[in-house]
Amino acid sequence: MDLDTLLMPFQFAFMQNAFLISLIVSVPTALLSCFLVMKGWALMGDAVSHAVLPGIVLAYVLGFPLIIGAFAAGMLCAVATGFLSGNSRVKQDTVMGVVFSGMFGLGIVMYVGLETNAHLDHILFGNMLGVEPDELWTAGIISLAVGAALVLKWKDLLLHSFDPAQAQACGLPVTVLHYGLLAALSLTIVATLSAAGLILAIGLLIAPGAVAFLVGRKFSTMLWLSVLVCMFSMLAGTYASFFLDSAPAPTIVLILTILFVLAFVRRLYLTHRRSMKRAMDSSGAA
């Protein structure tokens, strides 16, 4: 292909907005994915992304901004999950599976029963190529706030993720950190609604951190590496979707999956090589 063809996606306004929303949401989703991976909250990210659906539908019916309904539903379910798991013998992952699947089912019933000309299916599957200026502003403000909070408090959040008891003993506000992370998760999902939708948002919230975890050795390295991975995947997926005539969101998640597989294979190779080297050193010493 010639240069004009390669640069063609950048000539259209809808593609320019798609690239811009990719850059905006890649930072908070990547940073947050590192904490979700380290804390073992992968299921929490999946659950919250599905649980905000009834809040979005209800906000639309009542005429409220969709962001308010999504955030309220996400926080309500996150708090309810914490309360139920803390006051029952049922483990947290089981509670999340019941509560959030029930909320998603409720949202689907409300969504199907609602007769409207609005394209609420974009909430489920994303509409990156139809992003409006107000959605860019919303995503930008949320991304700036969440990204700044995570960067400023990453050491406190890291200690809380590894050892909440030690964090409390050090005098850190464990409850504030816990629900602050949940609030950041809910807000980030709201910011990604236009880009990836609810169903594919989980890929952006888990895969970058997982890839960075396999490649990096320090958490500080993991943070910036996850941002690079997410940013590259979103830009490359959006660009490739133009020529493949596919939806950007699943193309992005596919690229993230490929990067994860490559990082996993690399980790297996390095582990095997170190094992072989130790075995040779041991035999030589003997």
C-alpha cells in the first residue's frame, strides 16, 4: 500500500475521534488493571462492568445523565458485595457471581423491555466510531481524575493490595483506599462506555496489567508498561479495524489477547532457560 492509503484513517473526523478516545481511556484502564491484577480483583472488574447496565437504563428512563446511573449502580453493587461477603459464610467471588449476574440480568430485561429510538446497544458493545464531543470531555475529565489519583496514591494502594492488615497497621485509611479503588473502577468503566462498551471493557481493565505483570519485575515498571501496552493495542486495533472493516473494540481486545499470549510464551521460555542454566551450573559444580 502507498503512503496515502496508510494515512487514510487519519483523514476522517470519526477516526480522529476514535484515536483520541483511545488515548484518553488507555491511561486509567491500564493503571487500574495493574491494581486489579495484583489484588486479584479481575472478577470484580468484570462484575462491575456488567452491573452498571440497569443503572444506565434507569437513568435513561428518568432523564438523568447516563454517567450518574452507571456510577451509582456500580458503587451500589460493589458496596453490597462487600457487605454480603463480610456478613456471611459465602466467599466474595461467589457473592460477586450472584449479585452482579443478577444485576446484569435485570439490566438486560429492562433494556429489552424499553421501547426507544436511542441506540442503547452501544452501551453494550461500544460505539468508538460515533463518539460525540461531550463523551470525549466526559472521558477526558474522568481519565484525568482517576489517573492522577492512582499515580499519587499508587504506593498506598499497592500495600493495601498486598497486605491490608499491614496497611492498617501503618496507619493508612484502609476503608478509604478500598472504596476509593471501587469508585475509580466504576468511574473508569463509565469512561470506557463509548470506546469498548460494557462487555469488552473487562479486556481493557485486565489484559494490560496482566501483560505488564508477565514482562516487568517491579510494580513501578508494571504501571508505565501497562499504559504503553494498552495505548498501543487501542491505537493499533482502531487503525487495523479501518482496513479490516471490523468493529474497533473487539479488534483491540484481540490484539491485547495476542500480546498476552506472546508475553506468556516469553515468560515460559525465560523460566525454562533459567532452569536449564541452574541445572548446568549444578552439574558443573558437582
